[in-house]
Amino acid sequence: MLVTALGVLVVDAASKAWARRTLTRPLHVLGPLWLRLQYNAGISFSLNRSGPLVTTVVTTVVALALLVAAVRARNGAPAVGFGLLVGGGVANVVDRLMATPHRVTDFIAVGSFPVFNAADMAVTCGFVVLLVVALRGDTLMRR
């Protein structure tokens, strides 16, 4: 779980640094995929844009709660799923805390879907992995 989370943190930080340094204008990649730099003061889908302090506190608490649960994750898919969730959550909190003003760096645009980043992809994939494990009837935590 920790290796996965640390991997997400490194990839996310590197990709955001690259985007902030390089994307001075939108870049068309292929089909509906664009790279377009923007900053999100809120959470997913730009919800709660007016309260960055509340957003930072809430996302930090959620990331810490996930970390507490994740250390008890079973090996295999549950550990990977929790690692993706924790890594993505912590990566966005770190980005928000390090930035001035306190906003998350987003740069991946697909069609009309809201712009997102590698940490957001990790959170989504982690949720899907844990959902599949749970729907299969497998346990997520060590006993």
C-alpha cells in the first residue's frame, strides 16, 4: 500500500510540476484529449470553490482516515486500491498546501469532462479497485 501511495505522490508531483512549467497554452494531444493548465480551489468537479481552507481541512482529514484504514488492508488488490486512494488524496492535499494561492493543479482535459490530474485518476482507480473487490465478496481488511 505504501509503495503504491508513494508512487502516486511522485508521479503526480512530477506531472504537475511539468504542467505548471510547460503548459502556457492548451495543447491538443489526440481526439478529445487536451492538456490545459488550470487551478481548482475546490474539490472534484470544482465543488466548494469559495472555501479553500475548509476544503483543505476536510480533504486532509479524509486522507488521514483513509491512511489509518489502509494500513490494515489485505495484501493484493485491496492494498493497491487503498494505496491509490491514499496517494491521490495526499498528493492533492500537498499540491494545495504548497501552492499560492491554495489550489490544486489540473491539466488533463477530455472532451467536456472537468479538467483533472494524475492524483484524481489514482483516486478514481483506487475506488474502482476496492469496489470490484467488495462486489466479489472479498474482504478488504486483514483480520
